[in-house]
Amino acid sequence: TLARDYAKEQGYSFVGPVRMRFEGIPDLTTGTFRIRSGVIRGHTVEAGEVRQPVSDLPRAPGAQFYGRPRLVVAGSAPGTGLEAGSTYDLQTPVTLLGRGTDCDLRLVDPGVSRHHAELRVEDDQVVLVDLGSTNGTLVNGQPVRRVMLTDGTNVTLGRTSLVFRQDTGYRQDAGYRQDTAY
């Protein structure tokens, strides 16, 4: 309860339930504590809705999303492990972005929260949702909570800049032709 109250005062949010365990350790003196924290991947509750971890969501083998949605690294701070020009294709209906080791696209950037944002594929559109990150998410320089992305949209998380790309082309199911971009 104390951890939840403190987090609420500071405007923090937890990515799942909070559990604490106390253990006596012989090599520590009385009154000294060692704290270890971590995130355990599992089901979470968001706005009263139970969500499965991304890896648990079904994905048809070999299937691709319309327009091959992807993120291209435009720039990042040194030491983030991302090189400008590298591409990350969206492979699942929900892609988790953040600093946490359980994220689909891990951004080792101190300005990025452990679970910073999600990209959700909804009816051939990709929607970016900020997950209550500490520093927020910028789209084309503006802070956002939820926004539909279009080809060429600039997304900034911490000091990392990404460009959303989605090809356009012929859609047989819709029976019309759009301009093609490659």
C-alpha cells in the first residue's frame, strides 16, 4: 500500500500488480536493506480490461499486415544500441516499445519508460498508444496519448527518433488502387 500511495503521489504507474517479498540475509547488518526490482511478464489489467502479454497473442504463420508497417530509426543517442536506418517490422497485433527487457522493441534510452508505448494494428491502421510514460511520447513534435499513424510520421520516445513507414498499393479485397510507394 505504501508503494502504491507513493507512486500515485509521484504520478507513476505500474505495468502490473505489485508484489513485495522480505528476506533475511545474514551478510547485511541490522537496519540495512538490499532492494531488487523487476518486471515479470504476465497478464496485466488496463482500464479494467485484462490484457495478454504480446507474445501470447495469436499470429498466423507467414501472415503480413497490410502495407508492411514498420519503424525506421531516424536517430538515437549514443549507447542505445540502435543504428540510424535500422528497420523494425511490426510482426504482432500489439508491439510493446520501451526500456524493459520484455519489450518487443527495446529502446535502451534513459528517457524511455520500461513500458513506454504500444503500436496496435487495428483494421489495417496502426495506432500508437502512450502507456502513461514518464516523459511522454511525441508525434511530429506534439505530445500524444493515442494517435493513428500514417506513412512518414515522426515518433519520439526519450532521445530516440523513429519514422513510421507503411507502403500503399493495390488492395484486392477493397477493389481499388492507391499510389504505390516503395
